[in-house]
Amino acid sequence: MASATGKIILSGEYAVVFGKRGIAIPSEKRINTMFTASQKNDESTIHWNEKSEDDSWVIYAKKIAECIREHSGLSGAFQINHDLPLGKGMGASTALIIAMCRAALGPDCAKIALSIENELNVGNSGIDFAVIWEEKPILFQRKSIPEMIDIDLQKLAGYELIDTGMPSEPTPELVAWVKEKYMSDAHDPPSAAGTQRRSSEVDAINIIGQCTERLLVGEDLRVVMRDHHRAQVALGVVPQEVQCLIAEIEGRGGSAKVIGAGARTGGGGMVLVLPSAVKLA
């Protein structure tokens, strides 16, 4: 048996893809897996405890099991249950890889699990794997070793998560869309005045990156979160209904932001809500 936590990104969505720093913490919600090895080197079976589960997640689990078999020669039966929301910005796809690898291969499977993560979640920034594997708060920057940081998670004890519905676009599609806009705008030719046009996408990525730095020097998370949310809106990854919800939360003195990729249409996945001031440093 093995388990893996989900993740909550406090700051850094999309910005980490472009080399900015981000902060992520493990969630209380998890994916649990039990593996029973088979003597035959054939296809593994998946038993998902929730009867109404989306078939796409069973298919995804079968892909993970096949990757595990290719790396290790092990196959068998995986039994999966969870309280972690699926496909809503809390790292479920990565958590499932880690939980299944731990169950089949033992605790020292980081190298294989990371290889499977990069194979199945092409273009991932690496922040999900880092925080879910370590199950500790991390400061993450692409192409750098993740840094464990001292965050008193009790300070976040009053947070809430609101499920705003399933995003209409998968995370890789959204990341590719933002990348295309960002790279295009960042490399626009100089104007006649000799200055490069700064698009809202480029500015938004920089603001999100600055939010991480502001948290590290002790600014109130509630204040920083509001700026982070507006930058995500500028990127176009917060659906209109979710914007209205967050505006209502802010009107009552709280702060909120979409965690994870968000969406252009449909639901925005999970929204992190802080009812009062919170300082991490």
C-alpha cells in the first residue's frame, strides 16, 4: 500500500514555466493505492473504488501501470481510492503516478516515477512532482533543485477550497496556449519609438513571479493573493463565473485564487479561499 498527497500552489502558476519562482504546499487530500503483484508479466488491472469515476482516469491509470511494467517488469492489480479532486488543479495526475509507483516499486522509486511523469505529462514545469514527492512546502524554480522552505501550515488552517467545476481544457493545452501568447508577445519587434510592446501576458507572468518574492519577504498572503488572481485573469485562465465568485469573496474581506491551470471556459477547478490576513514569513 502507498499514498501520495495532492498539492496547492500558493504562487507561481504559469510563471514557473518561464523560469520564475513558485511556492507550493502539500494538500491534506490524497490518493491511496494498493498493489498486488502477479506472477505473469501481462497487463495490469485497475480497480477504482468510486463507481461513478470518469473512465478517462482508469485509462490514465492503465498507462501508468504499463509504464511501471516497462521499467520494472512488474504487473498486477492496482486498487485505487482517493479524496483528492481529479483534474481540478491539485496535481492528481502526478499524485496518481507517485502513489502507484510507490505501491509497486517501494519508497525509493523517485527516478522511475519522474521518468513516467515526464512521459505522460509532457511539458510539465516540475513543481507538482517536487512538492508531491517531498510532501513538504517547497520553493521551486525550473532547472534548479527544489528548496524546502519553512512555512507553518497551521497559519493556513482557516483556508477553504471551493470546487468551481471541471475545466473545459486539459492543463497541457492551457499551458501551450499561454506559452504561444507569451512567446509571441515577448518577442514583438520594437515600435517606432524604439520600445518593445509589453503585452498583458508578459506583464502577468512577471507579476505572478513577483508575488512569490513578496511572500518570501513576509507580505500578507491575502494581499499578495489578490494581485496574483488579477494576473491570472489577465492571462485569460479564470472563467467569468469564477471571477464573479472571487469578487464576492473579496467584497467580504477575503482573498481567493484559482490553484493550478485554471481554464478559459467551463469551471475553474479548485479555488483557494483565505478569510483573513496570513503571513508566511
